[in-house]
Amino acid sequence: MDDFDETVEAVVTAIRAHATAVRSGGDVAGTIRAYDAAAEVYEEALGDLGAEPPWYADADDYDPDAAPPPQPASGERIAVRARADFVVTDPAAVLEAGTAARRRVLADGAAEPCQHVGEAVYELVHDAGPVLPMLDVTGLERGDALLVVHRADSSSRPRDVGALVVDDADEQLFELAERYEPD
């Protein structure tokens, strides 16, 4: 059995353990965590093969012979969306880092301390420069940008396109809008 087959077996074993826990009143939450871990490794292994797991795929949309979408034409606008989830483990440290970032940005270095984690994240992003700086390359002209921080439902995961849609229950903590002004 190779590594890929072992990865598949780990997912199957995790599903069976979950079914057993559900039927017997066992540790369902623990089996879900084990499944999540096994599924994540499986997703990575599939990604290495250029494939996606069946729980994201739609058989009606699957066409192995489909042509890729056409290249964007020169002058055509594209939108790049990203989501990254973070667990706040030390709010005081985040506030301290945000306050330090704020002081670096202000010319005189004097600034009020950050009072909220969302505010501190804003200052850290502001200090770092433009949103998605890795896309400042020849061939892409920067346009306006928007970065929004929300309190995320713990069951929400940034694993698929649906994760880019904000749920009404996700409380907005701050918003950073960058207006691009060409030189």
C-alpha cells in the first residue's frame, strides 16, 4: 500500500469511527476532529494530483475534456478574493502589535493604543502595505482593494468558494478600503 492509499484508508477509518460513535453515543466530536484531520491530508494529496475531493465536486459539472476558461484579455478586470482564518490566542499581544504598527505608520510616532483586536488587525495590515502585495507584478495593474475582518462562525472553514461568502451572522470587526490612484 502506498502513501495515497493510506491517506484514503485514514478517511474511510475516520468515517467508520464517526458512524460507530453516532450509533453508540460515543465521542462524536472527537471522531469529527479525526475525520477533519484525515480529510485535510486527503485533500492535500488530491491537490498534488490536480483533483478535488468528492465532497466539493459536482458530478453533473465534471467534464474531464472541458477546455479551461479563456485567458483574460488585456484591460479586462479580474477580482482576487482571499480568506484566512485566525484564532485569537492572546488579545493583549495583538493589541500591542497593532499599536506598534500604528506608531510606525504615523509620522510623529505618537498614537493612541489600539482598543480592539479588529482595530489592531487594521493597523497591522495598513503598516504592511497594499492588500495582496504578492500580486504587484508586471502584467497586473493594481486597482481598488477591500479587506474586511469578520468574527467567523467556528464551523465555517476557508476550504471552498462558499467560504468567501460572508454569513449574516458573522460580525464585521473592521473594513479597510484602498482607493487606487495611479501616478
